[in-house]
Amino acid sequence: MKRTLDLDMNQRPVVALADEYPAGFVDNAHSHERIQLLYASVGVMSVVTEQTSFVIPPQRAVWIPSQVRHEVSCRGPVSLRTLYIDPKYEREDPDCHIVEVGTLLKALILEVT
């Protein structure tokens, strides 16, 4: 299993991670220095923050601002594809947001990872 700590976050404004998680996998509450666009190309994840919770199917991703604590649970096997984005691109709104993943965004995420 790959870990965020294994990535060189200083080289580029966007760093990608692809990994496979088994059913029932839980990534306990944590946060990142960078913004995270959390996406599963296959499978369904649950994301819980202190303010809200989301169910993320392959048609959606969740934008997680930097420093937001979150826990991720995999309901079944998940093909994770996530982007870590330089915090200088942070939105004015500090909350997590659902992002619809259409054909173009899916292709871009898969290409980067």
C-alpha cells in the first residue's frame, strides 16, 4: 500500500497517487499539508470530517482543503486515484465540496495518476 509520506510533495503543484484498497479498509482521521481531490475510479468510499460526511461513488470526488481532518472508509474494493494540490490554489471556502467527475475530469485524473 502506498502512503502520502512516500510522495515528493515539493516538486510540482499537483502530485498524484494511485492505489488499491480492499473492502473494509479504513484510513483513520488525518489531514494533509496540501489540498486533496479524493477520487475512486472504481468502488465507493465514505469520507467523514468534523463537519460532515460524504458517500463518494465513481461519478464524484471530494475536494478536501489542506489541514482538514478526515477519515476514509472503503465499502468494497476501491481503486483510489487522488491528487494532492499546492495549497496556494485553496478556495476561499474552507469546507469540503463534492465535485462531479465527468468524462474529461476522469480522463485527466487517470492520466496524471
